Amino acid sequence: MKRNELQNNLAMTVVLISAAMLFVTLFMGYAVYRSSADVWPPVGVAKVSLWLPFLSTIFISISSWYCYQVRLSVAKNDISAAKSQLWLTTVLGLAFMLAQSGLWFFMKSSGVFVTSGIFASVMYGFTWIHAVHVVLGLFALGYLRWVLRTPSPYILQKTINVEKFWHFLGVVWVVMFIGLFVF
Amino acid sequence: MSGGYNEIHPEPTTFWSKYIISFDHKVIAKQFLWYGIAFLGIGGLMALLIRWTLAYPGEAFPVIGHLLFPNSAGIVPPDSYAMLFTMHGTIMIFYAITPILIGAFGNYCIPLMIGARDMAFPMLNMLSFWFAFLSGLVLLASLFLPLGAAAGGWTSYPTLSTMIGSPGAGQTLWCVAIFLFGVSSTMGAVNYVTTVITLRAPGMGYFDMPLTVWGLWLTAILNAIFVPVLGAGVILLTLDRVMGTTFFLAGASATSGSGDPVLFQHVFWIFGHPEVYILILPAWGIVSDLLSFFSRKPAFGAKATALSMTAVSVLSTIVYGHHMFTTQMSPLLTQSFMTLTMTISIPSAIFFANWLGTIWKGSIRFDSPMLFSLGVVFVFGLGGLTGLHLGTVTTDLYLHDTYFVVGHFHYTMAASVLLGGYAGIYFWFPKMFGRMMNETMAKIHFWGTMIPLNGIFFGMLMVGYGGMHRRIYNPFVYDSLKRLMPINEMITISAILMGLFQIIFVINFLWSLYKGKKAVNNPWNVGTLEWTIPSPPVHHNYDVIPVVKCGPHEFGNPNLKNGRDFQYQTEELVQGPA
């Protein structure tokens, strides 16, 4: 492995470990709330409909798949295809954000306000924190779009880094979807 | 894997690119050093204000009291007292020790000591400093808010730190500042970990690295893993304060389920205990090297020292519960955490014994870096021993939240790290600035620090053992604590003396910058890589990347014939006649 690749892979691994620790802490807190609650959601609070979170899961999963395709295209030096796939990745990422906004709007209109207690705190707080990371990921996708404009020996490495971060966000969301919304 | 990708970056030409947004690890190290020293002064002044209040309650703070507290005739008021100890702890830990030990020494030493031209990611390095700078500004800004800065202690336990306990924006800015500092630390950690793994000079195996680099590297690993845990905690705390969530609010809404204030304590200490080692590992590394350098002997059991530091780092991640013995934790858990805590004594004892083994029968040179290093051995020994009382459930239940705890963690985190930091500054100053610091002033500084320092922290152990609780504005309203007033006066006088002796350091530092004797390439006669190049080094450090052929502590080899008692790491180990 070339030195530059090794450095990038290592650095990205450390970044992902750090980001993962942040979410692990959140999930640990959630486990405490869930295990110490008599019933979940608490009495008087309705479970959030799966419809919008499921839609978000679909969007981010397909987006992740297209991001993977971007890397394959870049590896084959097919920059034109990579650009199209990157465009689809980004649009699906934006669709995810739209679905999340819909989820927050839906929760609010159903009477689940941010201040409504620990259930609402978890639902809003965790999805907000994840969404902020997705916004950072969207900026990273925008940066990759800019990188793809000019040929450089580092394009593939940069694509791999952005791809890893985007997949990471997808994985975190799936865990969140299963942990927070399904069970 | 070592050697390799080590580009020479173009030398910056403008003031802006050279000193402000510099990518050069040496400049960034100096930025962190100035930053840390400035905050050390602010945090130190806060300590004096706290100490004055405890020794002379109800009396105006001398000289600047009326300026700082005009509404209370120069007396520190109770709410400001809470703010002072909160900000003192926060500033000293995050904004003084971290920038000096990790930011300054990490940036300066890692590339130079492993034979690299810069960090793996110079731009990220620059951003790391400016995030820290922004964080410092936010924290300082909170001091000027109408309701003042954070006042819930450096641990910021809810409910003290929620809007119920801390109204006003001070605590919120504290959270924002800590989060920004966490981002800065994580950026630094990414760089340090990657640099050590990929940019070591050809021939430099992990055990050929100086122990300073080992300490900094382990610190970076712990930082990368555990700082985000605190990050998650302060984000949730901020949401509680700003958005009205109830993560850490108990009983806020009985029907919809309430949060859990104790959960924050878990989150805080999952980060907080490794943080102790994050702060002290660089000092351990520095001291391990300096004891060898100034004893003119190879570091005794250097590999064991490195592995012990690694073992401590690993164990530090699973002992945090000893900070929470009094939170109605299950006895099974308290005993488990106690046992795990005690196991840390084993690797700690190994490298402590190695320190003693290193200086045993050495040709000790009592230069200022060595004096400060020996100081670390003494104070860390005391700090470690007093930790046993707090790691043991039965004694901790009585000592918890007393000044014994304050004395203990100051011995380990403050005294050891401060002395280790000074050792490093005196040692690398010639390399950093190309001039020597005044040795006589340095020695006066050492004794003027070491003696009062023990007066302060041993005094704290005594009053704590005597039952004095921490964080009480005026303990002497309680009859049982009145007898401790003379010891408190002694502690405060020691603190004032120690503060005054730091002026000698500042004068020496500033004077030596401009008027100090010109430093030669290797004034201490040691063999690590940074001493093979000019003082101060050129922009790209090494014209040719060095090839490492021996370890960093090659002293006193009887086969040496060149009049030196040490070997550079770039030299083949001299062998005796076959």
C-alpha cells in the first residue's frame, strides 16, 4: 500500500472510531432509558409511525449503494459515470434530510414536542445529531464533486474516504431505525 | 511501518502564513505553548482567589480584589466562588495542561523525534489550533455574561448544570467551548496517531521511539476514543439547556418518563478517567526519557515502561466507576471497579520502579529538566499512593468529596503534569528557540515551585482527611472545621508563594527568548534525532531523512571511543571487541 493511502486510511479509521464513540454513547444512554422505563414509549405517548423513518432508511440505503458505485467508477477512471452516480447519491441524501424533516414535523403535529419528556428527547435529539452528521456528509459529497472536476492521483483515495463516511452514516441510521423506531 | 512520505513543503514567506495560519508543526507547537501558558496564568489567578477565600473568608482579595469584585468590596462572593472553582478546573485541564503537554510537546516533539518533516496532515494540524483558540474565546467570553460563567463544577453534573441549577448562558457556552475543544483534540489525535504509525524514520521500530513519543501516541489514541464520549454528553446537556429536552432531568415529566442525571456522571467519567491518563501520559513519557538522559544511563526496562504505559492506557478505560462509588452503585459493581482500579497499580509500579532503576547508580546531572523530572517522580508517587485510598470503596465512602480528593488529583494531574511540563519546557527550549534558559533562575524556580506545591497539596490531603469538604464557600461556619483554619492558611500562603515563583519562570522565559545564551545543536548531549539538527531546526526539519540504527537511550557504552558518553540514534551501536 502506498504511503499516502495508508495515511488516509488510518486517519479516516480514527475519524470513524471517534464518530462511532459519539453514537455509541448515545445508544448506551438510550439503553439506560429503555431498560429503566416500565413501559416504552411511556404511558400516554404513542409510538412514532414507521412510515417516514422507513422511507429515510430506503433513501439512505440506496444513496449508500450509489456512493459505492461512485467509487467503482472512479477506480475504473470513468469520471463521467462517477459524477452521475455522485449526483444521485447527493439527491438521495437530500431526500433523506427531507424525510427526516417530515418526521420532525409529523411528531410535532402529533403532539410529541421536544419538551414532552425523555421519549421525545431521544427521538428528536438523536435524529438531530445524526442529521447534523448527514449535513457534514452532504458537504463532503459536494467536496467530492469538486474533486472530480480535475484529474489528480488522489481522486480515488478521496472518494474512498468520503464513501466510508457516507456508509458510516447509513449504518448509524439503520441502527437508529431499528433501535429507536422498530423496537 | 516506517519511513517514506515526507514532502518538503514550501517555506511560508508572509507574516500571516508564517505565524498565524502556519502549517509548520513547530510554529503550531509554539502557538499551543503560548496559548497554554496564558491560560495557566488565568487558571492560576483563579486558584489564588479560591485559596484566599478559604483562608481568609470575608476579607477582600489583596491588590486587585476591588477591581474584580467592586460590588462586594473586593470579597469573592459565593456565586463567583462557585464560578471560580468551575472555571479553574476547566481552564487548567482543558486549556492549560492539554495545550502545553499535548498541543505544544506533541506537535513539537513527535515529528522531530521520529525523523519526520512535519505531521501527516499539516492543514488539519493548523485547524486543530484554531478550533482550540475559538474554544478558548468562547470560554473566556462566558466570564463576561450577566449571570457569569459556568458554576456547576468542572464535572458539570446535572442538575447543577441544567437550567435549574445554572440559569444564564454561562453553562451553555461552557458546553459549546468544551465541544469545540473536543473537535480540536480529535483533529490532533488523528494527526498524532497517523504520523507516528506512518512517518517514523527508516529503521525506527516502535521500541526505538523515545518514550516521550510513546506517551504522546497513547494519549492521542485515548483522545480519539474517549473525547467523543464527553462530546455526546455535552451535546445532550446543551439540548437540555437550549431545546428543553430532558436527558438529564429527573422527574421533569412524570407521565412521559424522565431523564437520568446520574447517566451524565457515567458518560462524564467514561471520558474522565481516561482523561486523567490523557493528561499524564505525555508527562510520564517525558520524565522516562529525561531521567535516562540526565542519569547518563540507558532507560531501565524501556520496553517494559512502554508496555506498562500501554497497559495503564488500556486499564484506564474500564475503571471509571471508582469516581461514582457514592451514587448507590450496586456493591457488585463497586467491588469490580475497585478490583480493576487496583490492577492499574501493577503497570504503574513497573514503570515507577523502572524510573528508580534508571537513576540508580547513574551519573546524575542535576540540570533543571532533571530536577523537575525528579520532582515528578516524588509527587506522582504521592499522588499514586493516595489514589489507593480513593480506589478502595471502604475508604472512599468517607473521603469522597473531601479535600483529600482535591489533594490527590492535584498531586497526580496538576503537580505531576505541571512539573513534567516545566521539565519539557526547560529541556526543549534550546531546540525550540535556539537559546538557553538561565539555569540559576530555573533552579530557583524549581525549588520555589516544589516546596510550596507540596505545602498546598499535602495540606489539602490533611484538611480533607480532617473532614473538610470541597466546594464549600466558607467551611468555617461549621464548628468541626474551624480547627482546620490554620492549615488552610498554610495552604494559601504556599499557593501565593508558588504563584510568585512562577514570575521567575515568566521572566526567565521571556528574557531567554531574546537574551539567552545561543544554544548549540545538542546542549544536553543526548542522542535522540532532534538533537542531530540545528537549534532551532530549519523549516523542513531534516534535509535528508535520518536512518535510525539504535535506540534513544544509548548512554555509557564502555566501547565508545570518541570522547562521548552517548550515541546518536543515527549511529550504529558500538560493539566491543569480539
